[in-house]
Amino acid sequence: MPSLQTIGRTSAAHQLTAATVAKRRRPFGDPIAFPKDHPDFVPPPLTNRVNLNLPLEAIIDDSSIKRAGRLVFHAVGDTGGINGTEAQEAVAERMEAQIENAPDSAKPAFFYNLGDVVYYNGQSNFYRSQFYEPYQYYPAPILAIPGNHDGDIHVRRNDPPVTEPTLTGFMQTFCDEQPRHRFPYRSTVTQPYVYWTLETPLVTIVGLYSNVDGTLDGRGSVEQQRWLQDQLWSAPDDRCLLIAVHHPPYSLDRPHGGSPDILIALDRAFVATGRYPAAVLSGHVHSYQRFTRSIRSDGKERELPYIVAGAGGYAHWERAMHKLQVDPKTREKIQTPFKTTETGVTLEAFNDVDPGFLTVSVDRETLVAEYWTVPFDMAGPDKPFDTVTVDFKGHRVS
């Protein structure tokens, strides 16, 4: 089992050299990308808000959640339908159906978007077609953290020039001063900032902004890192704790891999505070992957799920999904459970074929995350593709 006392370690295989002229392919089974020599960091808008925490009761009436002792919500990322909204709308319709058909105690209370709400450069004029219209019938609040495309200001070739500061559309939609209808279908949300904490009766969700290239802070800055550690220190220890961040610490997809900077940032915060979440939720990679990481720290053994759910609609056909690595010797797909090259990190389940979304249920003892697929060629199965149960007090996964 890996020791978190060795955070910041990068193997020789992960070192960049001046002779590098092209992106190198990661070794088979390696879930961490090579570190970037010069990450593209775009400073987010300044905030003068000292308190970046938002209680759920400021958004909805949470009295029924307190009585039931159970909170259910949806989560998925990479939803922006720039290539067409058919897949995005299909996922939205399945989430709507869950809310409509579930008993009151199991109705999802909100949708937590894991980033890349719109593509490709986060401008406000993209939000009508890629956000407000696809979710016009979704009956619960939608909350979010930004992804790299929400904050990027570098246009692709032949795209119109970006005329707004970074995160303008995201801030208008999710961090408005007061709820208002910028478009007919949904009102804006009053989240305190692009990184923020949602406080609920049963779970604390710390949402991070991993910027454009998967870093919390620009070189020489530790602002968000310090904020994260403060949030872990202050999070109530009698309820579940979740971390949401767009760039995943681990991924076995071929194009991306996990973000080494995010992995290091999270580990530093865990070690500094001695507080570990029930799970880490991410997007960015257009597939579903669930890892279990076995950790030994402070004389204790813990199991921590890292879940990648980034197939929320951007990938509008099967070949657009981010495929996982294949064995270079046999050319065969990974079979789960699969032990990665990182000690103690195992891929438990994956789906790189179908769009889908998470339904997360939390009570006073456990967290249950179900992944529901929404296949391109049919309405979808009547049972989840994958389910994980976390005893978040004992840090055990089943």
C-alpha cells in the first residue's frame, strides 16, 4: 500500500526532458499522465467573498432530507453539446425520469455538474443551446464546478475570437448575485465562487476548480490549496465528505491520463489535515471509470474510491468516447479488476462505450454511487451498470 508521506514523488518514467518533441504515450496500466512542463493556467476572476460555503437550505427546503436521513443527487461532467445535444438530452431525460418515478425519500435533490458545462471556450452565448435548453425540463437545481473548457480563452483554429474574460458564462449562470432568468427555461444559481463548498445535512461537498491544465493554483501560488485544507479541517466529522474536481487524479484512458498536479494537491491536503473523503468525483475523461485506492497513513488503512464520470453528453456517438488503453502485447481490452502500475490503485469497473450519469445516495453511515448508462442505441437498462458502497466512517469499499 502506498504511503502518503511520499507525496510529490514522480517516477523516472514521468520526467520530462528538453529533448521531448511530441507527447509520449504512457506505459500500459499507468493511470497518471506525464507532468506538463508549462501548464496553461488562466487566473479565475477575483472574489471578495470570504465565506465560500453555501448551505443547501439556501437553495431548497432540506427539511425532508433531515427527516429521512438520506440525501440523493445526480452527478456527471462533460455535458456541453457543441456537437449536437442528442446524447446530452437523453441523459437529462433519464435523470428527469428518476426524479419523477422515485419515492419522495429517494428523489434526487439536485444535479452536480462536474465541469465542461459548455464547449469550447466557456462564452456566455453558448449557454442557451448547451445548458439552458437541454435541461429545461430537469425539475431540480443544477450546481456545478467549472471544467477546462468553461475557463479556457484560447480558441481553436477558425473559431471566432473570445471576447469575454475567462469563466464569464459560468459566473453568470452559477455564481450570480441573485437568481434571475437570463433565458426562459431556468433561473441562475447563487454559488459563492468557482471553487466552493456545499453544506448539506448529510454530506459536505468540496468543489475545486482545476483550471485549464489540471492545477489548483498558478506557479508560486497556493491560494486554492490553502482553502482546500481549511475546508477539510472545518468539515463536520459526523457526516460524509466528498471532493469534486474536474480533472481526475487517475485515468486509464488513452488520450489523457490522470492529473499528477491534482493528485499531489489532494494528497498534500489529506496528509496535512488527516481528513480523507468518502470519494473523489471527477469528469474530463469522456467515459466511466471507478478506481479503489488502498492507503496506509497514520497507522491506519483506508480504501478510497476515485470515480470518473465524464460521459454526460459531449461525446455524441460511440467513437467519440475516450477509450481505455489496450494491452500492447495482446491488443486486448483491460479486464477488471485491474491492478494499475500505481501501488494500491485498482481499476474496478469502466464503460467507454455508453454515455451515463451517477446517482449518489448518502445516509449517516454509507455512501452509495450508482452509474446508469444511457446507450446510444436504446433507452437504457433498468438497473445500474455499476454500484459501489462506501462505509465512510470506516473507509471501506464494497
